[in-house]
Amino acid sequence: MAAPMFNVFVGSETGLLKAIDVNKSNWSNLNSVQSADRNKEICVICWDNQEQNRVSYGLRNREIVTFDTETQSHCKPIKFDGGKGTFKGLAKIDDNYITAVESGLVKVWNEESVISEFEAGEKLCFMTQNPEMKNIVATGGDENDLKIWDIEKSDQPVFMAKNVRNDWLNLRVPIKVLGAAFVPNSEEIVTCTGYHQVRLYDPRTSQRRPVVDMSFDEYPLMSIGMCYTQPNQVVVGNTQGKTALIDFRTGKTVHCFKGFAGSVRSIQCHPSLPIMATCGLDRFLRIHHIESRELLHKFYLKSRLNCLLLSKNWKLESLDEGIDMHEDDEENKFADQEEKSEENEEVEEDVWDKLEVMSTSKNKRKKQISDGSEDHNERDLRKTTRNAAKRTTREHTDSKTEVVKKKKK
């Protein structure tokens, strides 16, 4: 029996690894529910090989577990030693693991020996591997600004960011880098911070400060994903569930995705298809079409979710449910929409024609004057009335004046 084809793997706070088959619209737990334990929370996840048939993930208790999708079985956990705190990053290069923990220790190792290790700074929040250059990783954290490392020459960082200038009150801007994504076919890198900033750095220049610095909303940005099919765009998500597509060249928000109810913990875009997957504390996995902004799939996975892994082996049939990929069908769809809009406009015009026009006497008088349809007799009558009123007023005023003069005498 052939192994099921999973499109997305998701790690939860309860230690359960969940696999989703989008083509069949179902999902399953790859480890037993009885083994669920908060101490085995899945913190980080990555592919174990280039074929993407093995998934490795790091647990809160500092163990690394590998799942084989072909044999549908877990390998024996590997215990990690060194540093303090939970995993903040996990990657593979050849047969070696690259791990980063909260205390700042980044280690390249395997089951037999340690290849290299270096300190990336305390209060580490993330470690990200460059998908095009596997030996390049980026790190950052709380009061620990962005650094780019070459693990083959780890004595000094390749690039070390410098904090932005003081704000308009001449106060120091705090640093808290929570995520980063490498720009494809470039050395540039985009970061998101705990102070709702999105920043673009270019290590090729002598400038260590960000070349683009923008803000989104008012809450910490927990996750970031690079859009490979949309040039110069990233997707970011914050602690309130607000997720947006941002153009980091212009510094503008392109689109805000709706429907999220909790912190977005992980965002990943497909390398060749215009789709993105997101997960977070609202227990939902969502798959959106980036270009049309449509929600293609939504799965309730029953646990709070930390991280996800999007497979590159994605069938186009899985997109048909939400998006029609054929141009002819799209044209027919737009034609139908235009016909419906025209019908709606005709119905609206009929409704407005049937409504009775309500107007005040003042408006009626203006309309009559403008149309020249007012009767001359009525005009003369009004004119005579006005003159009589003026005459009465003058007489009344004169009488008052005479009374005052008599009193003075």
C-alpha cells in the first residue's frame, strides 16, 4: 500500500505532529494521542533530506525526533546537550544538524561528533537558514540584533546589523528581532520585530542599518514568510492574528488577510506556487492563494500550533477547490460577474424610478422659479404683501418715536 501524500506538517504545543493531505481534505496525528505531553512541545521543525520524505522536529525537552513518511514511523529520539533554554532554530546541512537554543549557542553536529559551535548572543529568539546557501544562517533576539553567519567560518558574523537612530524624542529604539526571511536570488534579508517593524537589510552595502524600515499595526510580529512568486513581498503575522502581505520595497501594505483569531506563529510560502500556509494559537491551519487572496483550505487541528512545514510536492488539483487555474474558466467567471452586476444595476434603477420624490416647499419654489412656470398673479400678490408688511413696520416705528419725544418734553 502506497504511503499517503502529505502536503503540510504541523507541530503543536501538546507534542503531536500533525500531517495534512490537502487533496483528500483530511489530517491525522502521526504520533499517538496518549503520548501528548506539554514537556514534549514541538518548538521547531525542518526537512531531514532534500527529497522531503523525512521530517525532523525539536521538542521542549531538547530532543530531536525524525519521522519517515515512507515507512510511517518515528526514529529514535536524539538528545541535545549544550546551552540553556528551548530550541529556537533547527536546520540540516548534509547529514549534520544546525541547532540554536535560547541562551545563544548555535551548534553544528551529528550523533557522533560536534562539527562546530559559536555564540550568537543571549535571549535568542530565532535562527533561519538560507534556502539557497545552506551554510548561511541568520540569528536575532531580544536586545540581540540581526546577525548573519557562515557556519564554515563562524569566528565572526558575516554581517551584524546596527540599531536605527534615536526616535524623535532622542530616545533609544529597543531591539527585539523575532523572525527573518532571506530574499531569493539576493543577499538581502527581511526581519520582523516585537515592536511591529518590518526591516530590509542589504549586507552588500557598507550600511549596517536597515535600508527600508516600516511598521505594521501596533502589536509584535511573531512570524514572517517570503513570497517566492511575488517579487519584493513578504507575509507577516502578529500576536492579534492580523496577517498582511507587505511590499518591502515600497514600504506599503498590499493586502490584509481576514479570519484569524489568535497569534500567528508560523508562515510559509510555496517556492513555486502562489500559495501560503499559516498556523497559530487559534488551532487552525489556513492555506491562502496569494494572488487572488482567497482562502483555499482551512483545517481545525484541535491543538495550539507552533510551527509548520510546507511540502514542495504539491499537486495542482489541490488548488481547484478554491481557485480555478484555467484561463477560459476565469474569463467565464468574470463574464458571469459582469452580467450579474449589470442585472443588479437594472434592478436598482427600477427601484429608484418607483420611489416617490419628496421635496420641501422651498425646493418646490426654487424649481418653479427655475422652470419659469410660476403664475404672475401670485408674484404680484406676494410683492404687495411684502410692501404692506414693510409699510406697517415703518408706521409702527414712527409711532414709537413720537411717544418717546412726548415723554422727553
